[in-house]
Amino acid sequence: MMIDPPPLGRSRSVLPVGVSGLPPLRVLLTPSLGRRLLPGLAYALPEDAEIRDADRHSAGERPALLVLSAEDVQNSTAALELVAQLVLPGRPILIGGHHDRNVLMRAINRFHVRHVLPEDASIDDLAHTLLEGHHGLVVDAAIPRAATDLASETTRLDDAIERLRSTQGQLLHAERLTTLGRITGGLIGALRHQMARLDAFESVVRAEAEHSEEIAGLVRAAFDGVRGISSLVDEVHAYAEQREVQPTLSLEPLDDLIRRLVAFARYDRLGRERTVVAELTSAARVRVDRHRLWQAVLNLLRNAFQASSAGSEVRVTTRGAAGGAVIEITDQGPGIPPHEVRQLFEPFYTTKAEGMGLGLHVTRLSIERLGGCIEVESSPGQGATFRIWLPTA
């Protein structure tokens, strides 16, 4: 093997540039090479480079570049192969053996050699190869760390974007509430003025309708409907102002209330085109705000009309349940996709071309203020059932 010694008076300026700022280079020499290369290599490499014997202790400290001879490969030992494993991701450099296929294959398979230098390579050639390998080693070691840092930064960026979206959603929600409050505030004043006139008019109309039980029932249903609208506007206005509404509670026979509501709904434009079937068997008395419950159930019925086609059946049932009574409204429409079911009762969520997306949200608020709860059960293509549970008196 011919490794030329460095010429006298040679400076270190012949080394490749671009390695400043890197961690110190560590070189491990096998015994067969250490005696020959150490003096010249120590001069050719940067002053902070470490040159050590290729043993397990030195290899285990941190990644390094192992320099092997063809003789080391041919007469390899388990200890030397372990050193080659410990210095990874540093890849060894082989000097000599480039004409021997068996040596090359053994060097690659057992020692993971990356660079091969001819036997007559100079110290400068070896120094340049070591510095290039060192630069690659630093890059290889930095990639996993950079990937981890990038993943961390991506996570932080995702969190920041999510917070931004949340803030935008809150601002939009607040803006909608402000607009809603202005609109309903104006409506409430006009409604209260008209409701005062309606109270005076109601007794006259009821007296005129006494001769017909059917007409009297429809008149009462009509007045309940108007008062239900007033309660709805009141509820929406309270929601816009983020304040609680105290319902006016009274003890009501649930089946009678729903029976009047169904009779009233059959006169709805869409209700006339559907078959509304009522099965009212709860025999329950509930303490509710009649007008708010009326408007909540009527809203569900109208949604059922809109979801189903003309001639289809909409079923309204009541039944007793543990500690309360249940009202169910079932349609034969196309059903509701699962991702929409999860959002149905959220404010300002709507799938309709027209509407603000407050109907079901306000319905839920009204039912919860009565101590009850509401849920929906639906599968695509199988209609939908809205279910209200109310505590019994």
C-alpha cells in the first residue's frame, strides 16, 4: 500500500471548504492502518479532528468514519464488524481491494462501506474523502432531527390555524347574533302590540264558534299558533342577547295538545299534500309552556313535510316512558346523512337554500327549558324520526 507522506512545509489550506461549523470529525483507524496513516492524516485533517483506534469503546461514543484496508476485510473479526455497526450512520472507507470482487462484496455487505480508494491514494485523497464523508454524515444525522422539528412546527401551525378558525367562527357567530338581536327586537315590539288586540278579539271569535266543536278547536289552535310564533320570536331574541327565558308553565294533557296541533298542521300548505297520522297514547300530563311546546313540535312537523314528498305519510305519536312521555315525528323522506345529524341542532347550520339555520337549535333550547331533551334518529333512504322526551307532572 502506498500512502504518500505530506510534503514538508505544506499548509492546511488545501482542504475542501464548506465544512466550517460542523461537529468535529472523528476517524477510527484499524491497527493495520494506524501506524502508516496517523502522522500524515493528523497533519492533513482539521486541528479539531479526532483520530482514534477502531475499538468498541471509541465506536460507541458517537458516529464516526471507520477506515479499513483490504486486509482488514479479508481477515475480518466479529469485533471489527461490531465497530462498523456502532459507527453508523457513519459509513466506512476502504483503502485497496477495488480490483477484488470478493473483497468489495464483503466490504459492502459486512461493513457497509460507501467509499473505496485505491491502494496508491495519497493522504490528501484520504483527507478529502474523510471530510466529504463527514459532511454527509452530519447531513444524514440532521435529517431525522429536521424531520422531527418540521413535524413539530407543522403541528404548531395546525394548532394556530385551528385557533384562527375558531376565532373567526366566534366573530362570525357574534356578528350574526348582533344582527339577529336587532331584527327580533323590532319584531317583538310590533308583536306585543298586535297580541294585545288579539287577546281582545279572541273571546269574540270563540263565542261565535261555540256552535261547532270542530271550528272552536280550530280557532283555539289558530290562537295557540299565533302565540307560539310570539314565543318563538321571544326565544330567538333571548338567544341573540344571550339571556335566559323563563317559560310560563301550566299543567297540560299532552295528547290533547298534540291532537289540536296535528289538526292545525293538516291545514298547512304542505300538510294538505301529506297524510298526517296521529297515534296519541301517552295519557300523560306534562308541566310545560304550552305555546313554546306547540311551536317546537310544529317546527318539527313542518320540517317533516318539507323532507317528504307529496302523498307520503308523516306519523305523530305519543307514548309513556320512564319518568316522562315521548313525542315522535317520523317522515318518509330521504333521511339525513350521518355527518349532518351531528350538526343539526347547532346554531346557524342549515342545508336549505333559504333560512338562517336556527329552527332546530331554538327548538332544542325550548325543549331543554321545559326539562326535556330532543334527539334524531335517521338513516339515508329511510326517513327520520325526531324524538322529544318530557318529564311528566
